[in-house]
Amino acid sequence: MAQMGFFDFSDRYASLDAKKDPLIEINEIVPWEEFRPLLEQVWRKPERERKSRAGRKPMDAVLMFKMLVLGALYNLSDDQVEYQVRGRLSFMGFLGLGLGDRVPDAKTVWLYREALAQAGKVEELFKLFDHHLARQGYIARGGQILDASIVPVPRNHNTRAENAAIKDGKEPEGWKDKPAKRSQKDTDARWTKEHGKSHYGYKNHVNVDRKHKLIRRYHVSDAAVHPSHRLQANDCRAVDSQAVDQLLMRGNTASGVWADAAYRSEAIETKLEASGFTSRIHRKGKRGKPLTEQAKKSNRTKSTVRVRVEHVFGAQANDMGGTLVRTIGLARARAKIGMKNLAYNIRRLGQLRRINPFPA
């Protein structure tokens, strides 16, 4: 086998560019340095708090952020991110690493994301990129579409008594004396039913603009229903109005709000009207009072717009390696899901620029 020459890495990376490597495109369209100040607030101690300059220097903040973006783009575990960076030329090129450069290990990736999660900074990173989208001409247009998708997590094998205690906000009996067991239990995730199937995990509530199919706002909750209202008795798809408050935005150029029938209630309709929004939420029939033909026709018309949000969830589930979250706890789930939403917007910006490099 021939020994690699000095220019082999750059030559092979150039060939990836010729093959339209998506990571090269992402590197070109994302202003990575704009994230640095916020990242270093979390990852670097102020000079006055540093005891010594001895020891290995911390990894570059932008490099570590890009590692997290890779994990979100391809739904990789921390071990897989490390492995893929070591083994894939496109990943090394994306990070600006050469064959002899130090690669962050899985533990380092975990520690950096954990710091972001505990500081609650992922949403700020998401907003920073949204400002960049606006500067590029991709402002929220055409109205907003609200929806939620279940994000699965590995299932806990608890007894009924343990699940009942967790649901009541209590620690199950015996767990206090078994810290190793307790550390592996996600007491924030919840069970829910959708289309007759049981799911365990969290929910990713999103606001997607009609024009560009970009996520403009998001809210992460457990998968269970904690509604302040219900559409009808035992309707498991009733929506938490707090999530709606988190999602609605005034910056969209149009007033329309689209959502499925789970979002329709007197309280939400009143809220929309008072805030100057135009409700395009689906109507739903009630027992003994089915929908009229006119209402069914109206729902079908609304569906032609509302379906665009399904493209977002479909991209995350199919094109970005799935949505399974392997972390434990709501704070970490918020960080992982928030990074997934940010990675989707980064990927979507590349698609939009190919379609129309100069948006109006």
C-alpha cells in the first residue's frame, strides 16, 4: 500500500466538493464564528477564575459546536460521532481537522453538550441562527403552522407501582438506596397514545412558517397530555395551551395560524383573536353533531397548507437519521431536540439557497 503524500488529504477533500458534499455547503452558509461568544460563555471560565494556565487547552468552542451539529444532522450517539469523525474524510473536512489532529472523544462531546443543556443555551443558539436567516432574506412569511411530534426515548422497565409514584412526582420506594439504578431512570419522560399505539418520551412542538418550511419557534415537553382544556372527554390529543403560548410569534408577515383539530378550543380561539391572528385551525365534529359538508371542505383546504409541517417531521425522521433521544431527563432532551431543530434549519437553508439564492 502506497504511503499517503502531503497533498493527499486536500486532494481527496477537493474531490468531495466536486461531488457536492452537503457538509461543504453547510460550512459555507453557516456563520460559525457568530456562535463563539455565546459558546465560550458556557465553556470557558473567565480569566480571573482560572487557577493555572497549565494542562491541556480546552477544545475550540466552534469545533465542539460543529461536533454537536454533526450528531444532530445524522442522529449519532456521542460514541458514533467520535468514531465517524475519525473514519470519515467528509466529517474531518467539515471540522477542519487533518489526519494528525486531535479528535474530541465521546466523553468530551457529552461534557460540552451537558454544559449547554444545564445552562439552557441551545434555544439561544437557535435564535442566533434565526437572526441569520432573517438577514439572508428568509424571514417568516405566509403565516404559521403549529404541530407536535413525539420524540421517543429508550423505555424504562418499571413496575406499575414505580410508574404510579413517578406520575405523582414522587421517588419510587427503594430507588434512593440505589443511585446507580436511579441515574439510569428517566423520570421526566411520559407515556402517551397516538393512533392507538403507545409511545414513551417527549414532544417536539414547533412553529413552521408557511413560505419557507423553517422552524421559527419550538417547545419541548413530555409526551403526556397536561391540557388546561379538552376537546371532548378522554381526548388524548388535546393540546397544552402553554405550548401554544410558547410557539405563537408576531414576526410572521401574515396573520394565519394553521393547526389540526387538537388545537381547537374556545380558549385558544379567543387567544388568537385577541392577539390579531386569523385562525385556520381544523374543526372537529362532536358526538351527535358531525361536521357539515362545508366544514369538511374547509378542513381539506386547510390541510393543503398544514401538511407542510409534516415535511419537517419527515425530514427529521427519515433524512436526518431519526429522532430517538438517548439522554435522560427533560433538560438534556430539550438540548438534544433543540439541536435537532437547529440542524434541520441549517440543512433547510442549504436547500432554499439552491432553489432561490436571492430571496425577495
